[in-house]
Amino acid sequence: MDNKKKKMVAPIIITILFVLYLVIYFAVIINTVSGIMKILLGVVPLALAAVMIYVCIQRINEIKGGDEDDLSKY
């Protein structure tokens, strides 16, 4: 496997697991809580899942661009 592909595996797996966890959490909240709390407690996990996917896409683009180690810039 290519070195860049190896570096992309971990962020993708972690993102998939975390998003899966948040979706399951969202489903549990929807089924157990009623009223306005359902919306308030349900939006947060979905927003976090969207942010996690966005960060993963950014990380993949950094790896493809050759910026594997961001700390070396500072």
C-alpha cells in the first residue's frame, strides 16, 4: 500500500466509528426523549457528526497535498 494511503486509513476509520456512534446516540435520544428536548438534544450529535466528516475531508486533503505533519510548520 502507498504511504499516503496508509496515513489516510486511520482518520477514515475513526471518522466512520465516531459518526456511527453519534447516529446511534441520536436514534436513542429520539426514541427516549419527547417534546422540545428531542430537538435540542438531537441536533448536537448530528452537528458533531457533520463537523467530524468535514475535518476528515480536510485531513485527507492535507495528506494528499503532502502536509502530513502540520506541527512542523510551527
